Amino acid sequence: MKHLVQTDYVIYDKANDNPLQDSYGRVILFGDKSEAINDCYGNETVVSCTELPMHWKLEILNQINL
């Protein structure tokens, strides 16, 4: 079973509680923080996936453990 690590980052819109997702609804994980920062828009920020609210952590765990 895979687990979340601090060095995986997501682009997160905290105001709308929404991480960046692909067209299939999967949360996009970045292994390089600077790459994620370059892809940010507006009120989005880059956070470690371990800093997300629990419901998003569980969503990512379900996604990577399929």
C-alpha cells in the first residue's frame, strides 16, 4: 500500500477547497515544487499533499492505491 509523502505537492485553491485536477477528476501531484509554482494561477498556492484537508488526502490515497 502506498502512502502520502511530504515531497509530493499539489496546487490548491484554499478558498474553494479545490486542488488542481485532471479531466478525469484525479488530483494532479507534482514531484517538483518549483514546477507546481510555475503552474499556479490567481489565488492558488502550492502545498504538500500531507497538508491538505483529510477528505483530499483520502481521495489521493484512493487514487494512488488503485
